[in-house]
Amino acid sequence: MTENEVVEKKRKERFEAIADLRVGKNIAMKIEPGSKPKVPSKIFRLFYDLSCAYNKEQLKIDSLSKKQKERKKDIIDIAKANDGVRGIISEKDKFNLTVSPSKHVVWDRDKLVESLGGRYYPLVFETYTINIALSSLAIRKKTKKTIDKALKKALISLGIPEKEISKTLSTEININVDEQYLNELVQSKEIKLLPGTRKSEIIWKVRIDPLRSK
């Protein structure tokens, strides 16, 4: 059995439970099936108390996070609806909040490759991000197809069934374009971008900083 199969088997198995009446009723410690840890009542109690505290604080964090997202959306909506509004400064409450839009360019890689032809790599720097359930890798290649093929072959050689590879492997190409040089080439009509190659999005951000006393 391969390491991946062992991990998957353990993941699917349910944990067993052990109890200690000295800690309390209806309280159980989860353990791996077949294991027999000898946990003193003192450690059992500490583990339980820490878990309770963690759960309590996590519920607060989740609730605050949800509320904060809602507040952020409301702040951005007000700024959008009132042209020129960019935040609040409060000496009374000692904070400086800034809400501002920023331009984000989204590229269609296939159209960019077709538009630039042989000038693609002088103008574009690519990073290739690979996430694998078994491990983490980061490599850089010219074509996604080449990397995917090599990775698939490597994973098969490790004993991973081909039908399982799509579940354990995901790849993504991130591109960084030299926009200044690209714009110069476009303006000089040396190249022409295909429709839809470059799209602009406006992303709003909210930042808050403490206001220092003067």
C-alpha cells in the first residue's frame, strides 16, 4: 500500500473515543483506531479545558469575521455612492480609516500569447504554481502542457492511480507583464492586442491604522 493510500484509508476511518469520568460525563477524547494512549486525568482535563477555550474564542472570531465583512462592504458601498469619499479620521477614537479603489489588470493568457508571438517571453515573466496533496512544489516552465504531462508521469511512477491524479494535482500559471514596454509597443503599432486580451477591474480596499497623538 502506498503512502497516499495509507493516508486516505486513515482519513476515511472514524476515530475511536475514550472517556474519563473524573473529567466529566459526555466528554470523550478522540483517538486513532487501534491506538491505546495512556492519558493521565490531569492531561485529559487540560486538553479538554484548552479545547473548550479554543472553541469559545473561535466562535467569537467567526462571528466577528462575518460582521467585519459586512461592515467592510457597507463602507465600500458608501464610498462608491459618494464620489471622492476616501475614509474617516477620528482623533477622538484614535484611528485613521482609508477606503480606496485600485486598478487590477486581468490578462487572457492565450490571447496574450497569440498577440505577442515571439515577444511573449521578453515581455512576460511567468511563475508556475503547483499544489499537490502529497507535497508542495514550485517550478517554472514555458508551457503548462509540458509540466502537466511530466507531473502526471511522475505521480504515476509513485504508484498513484491515474484516475486519482486529478484529485491530488492542481496547477496554475501566474503572469507578470511588463506593461510599460507593452504599451509602448502597442502605441507604436508594432503589436496589436486581440480583443479581450487585457481587462481592467476596480478593487476597493479598506485599511485602518492607529492615529498617533501629535
